[in-house]
Amino acid sequence: MAEQKGYIYDKNSLKLLSEFAYPNVLGEGWGLTYDGKNLIASDGSKLLYFLDPKEPSKVIKYIAVAGSTQAYDQLNELEYHNGFIYANVWQKPIILKINPANGEVVGTFDFTEIAKQNTKGSDDVLNGIAFKGENMLVTGKNWPKIYEVQIK
Ligand SMILES: [Ca+2]
């Protein structure tokens, strides 16, 4: 049973500051990122939800993520960078580049090769995305490495 709770921590001390009720429309809490204005949350569906950080129990809007010829589902870890949302698809070695205005997938990054080298069990999926300057940092569950990827 999901508790439907969000937790707010101080980023320096990692002290728990407060809790809030997760919006009811979100099935589960999966990924979370911040675009400088809103929190953006995934719940394992094809939807991304925009929350007001001052009132995170309320959904401001949501977008459905899709490519021009392909549907996506089970959006997981999220990272916002330079005007786009990056998301991985659960149990797939790909990262999507998403236009936050309409949910359109404008690019995909295929990490099949590095996922293969790091996946021992079925849970060892790619699920970590961050940025260091303009380079993408990619890792996964139980992976011994973090990859720094130059994007062209
Ligand atoms: Ca991240």
C-alpha cells in the first residue's frame, strides 16, 4: 500500500523538514525533478505531472509523453536540463528527451551497450540520470559505475 506522501529535506543537512500528501491522481511516486518553477513527477505511467513546490499536493497540469510514431509508458527517473525533461523508461535502456510544453519525445538515447555490461539481475535497470555541465551522467540500480556521456 502506497502511503501517498512526499517528504521535504534540507539539501545541505538532509534533515527532514516537512511532509505533504502526494496528489491523488498520481498512482505511485516514481521520479521527481524541478524545472526552476515546478516540480515534475512521474508515476510509472506515460504521464508527467507538474506540481507547485509551494503547494505540492496539487497538480497544476500534466502532459502525456509520446513520440511521433511511438508510444511510451512506465516513465521512471526524471531530470530537467536546459529546457527539456529527460526520462528513462522502466526496464528499457533508453532515455527520452521530452518537450515539457506538450510531452513530445524529441530525441532518444540508446544505452543498450552499457546497460548490458551492468545488468546482472532483472532489477539492475538503468534508472539514474543527472547532468554535469552539458554532459549527461547515467547509472542504474546496483551498477558499479556512473557514466559521463557527451551529447552531440
Ligand atoms: Ca536525476
